Amino acid sequence: MRRATGDPVKVLLHRHRELCERAVDPLEIAAGLEACGVTDRAVARYRHRDVFSLAEELYARVPRDLSCTPDGARRPGGDRATGSEPDADLAPVPGPACAAPHAGGTAWHAGGTACGAGRGSLRRRGGRALAALLPAAVCAAALAVHARATGPLLIAVTAAGAAGLAAALVLAVRSGPLRAPRRAPLTPWAATLLLVLYAAYGDGLLDQLVGTGPVEPPHPATAPLLGLAAAVAPAALCARLFAVRARRRLAVSRALDDFTAGVRPLLLAVVALQLVALTGLLAAARLVPGTRPGALAPAVALGALLFLARLLAVYGFPRAGSIALGGAAAAQALACLSLLAGRLPGCDAAAVPVRRAVESWGAAAVPGAVCTAAALVLLGYACAVLARASAHARR
């Protein structure tokens, strides 16, 4: 039965026709409407109780391409959402793309395709698992050689190990659950490099600057590097868990508020799970022979910051993570520069805050406070944007 001329759903359909035509299910339409500002409180004018029921009607009313059904027939995609019978002119008609010459050939071909797809899926999963484990393997190998190298060889091993670890990290985040829809600019990569370098050398450098001044390169704290590299694998698992559970929550929710109320605790639980895994790996890395231990709290805060920044990039919000990483790197660099500036005549006051913090709580207080503050800000932002249905529309 057709609606009257003043049909508000028809007006909305014309306004968002492109969204409705390319959607593969009503959930994508609901997420798109939410991104455009149509919330559960605003759907009363469209004679619906929530955005999801409105999306189902829009999905059913948009004509779309015919698709193959399991029984070798074609039918419109809207029937699966509404359960209604197709119109007479869209009745199931066998098509050349769906039909097979004979039943035996169909079964054999389907079985072969399924087996091939299964093997391909297993290979992809195995490759992604290896990519997630590769940073830990590269870092462990580099640290093992680093512990035995001396002189010029030590510099060469350090440079080669850093380059290998960077390449392994790039490979790990460009495949699997940590893959972002678009490549990140150089800013977050540069900020991440500075933060990791500070995790290795920063505390020793800060102690020297507070004391008599830098006299030689400080010995790196290698245990935090190994723990952070090993944490890439659980980060991928946590990102995958969040994606699957959020999508499942989106499928069963009947209102945007209901979805938000379920996803925020899920996000907090996933972040907590990653922190537990990260803390355990950092503690275990301190026990590996040949590694130099570092402060645990700043490394945990840095790992949480890196995980949240990558998770936001995965869902299409890289700018917030880039700002947080850049701000944390700049704050740590500024702490070292303030101590250097305090050595200049008449600039003693510039070094007072950092000097007092280091003398009272140790050099680890500076990166710990900076990374914790940045991670908390990023967590609050993630709770706001990742609780939207539009963030999970195409996951």
C-alpha cells in the first residue's frame, strides 16, 4: 500500500538514496542515518519508534540489483529484510549466473569452491597471526645480538634492529584487525618513534640532565621495548574481539541508545583486557636474560596510548590519535629541553617543575604522567565516537 503524498519517509529516502542503494543490510542505513544526525529522538516525524525500524523500511523500499539465492533463483535483496513476498515482476527467475548445467556439477563446484575458500581463509589467518607475532620475534633477536655487541658493531646492531622492528610493526598494523582504512600520515609514525625511543633512553637521559649533565649515551632500557613489541599480538586479538562483539551488538539492538549503552562497557572491557596482557608481557620481559629493566608504569601507559590511537585509526578517526601521540612526544621532549634551558644564565626557573618531579618521584614520573594523561583523554574520546553505530557500519 502506497503512502500519501506527504510521506516523510519518501522525502528521507530521496535525501539519502545513495546510502540506501549501496547498503548491504539495514544496519548500514541505520548507522548512516545516525552519522547524519537522525537519532531515536528524531524519528517520530517519520512515524517510527527508532532508527533501526526506519532503516528497515528504507532498505525494503529501495529497488536494488537482483542477487542469486541458494536455490539457483534471483530475488531482490529487500525481501530478506522484510520477509515479504516479491512483486510479480520480480519473481524468482533462474539466471545464467545462478544456474548450473547439472546438479552433480553444481555440488562438485560448490564443494571445491568451499574448500578453496576455506584454505584461503586459513592461509590469510595464519599470515595475519605471523605478522602480529613478527615484531616480538624481531625485537627479541635484535636484543639478543645487542647484548653481546660492543664498539662500532653495537651501533650497527642498534640501527639494524630499529629498522627491522619498524618494518615488522608496519607489516603488523597493515594487515588483520589493526589495519586502518587509509594510510596514516607521517606525524603519528614520527611521534610513535620518539615515544619508543624515549621509553628506551629517556629515563637515563633525564637522570643525567638533572645531575651533572649528559656525559655519555645512557644505556637503553630494553625490557619495555620487548614487552611493547610482544603486545602487538594481544592488541590485534582485542581489536578483533571488539569488532565482532560490537557488530553483534549492532545486529541485536533496536535503538541507538541501546547500542551505545552496550558498546561503551565493551570498549572499556577490551581496553582493560589489553592492559592486563600488556602488563603481564612487560613484567615477563624484565625476566628475560640480557634485557635491562625499565619502569613498568610508564611502559603500560605508553602501550595503552598506542593501542587506543591505533584502534581509533582502524575505525576512521586517526586525527585524534595523531594529536595525542604528537602531544605526548612533544611534552616529553619539552621536559628534556627545559632542563637544558635551565642551565642557561637567568633561566633557572624553566627547569624547576621537571627537576622537582624527578627528584621527588624519579625520572619515570615524567613519561608516566604524560602518557597516562594522553591515554585517558584518548579513552574518553574513544568512548564517545566508537559508541556510535556509524563507526561500525562497514566493519
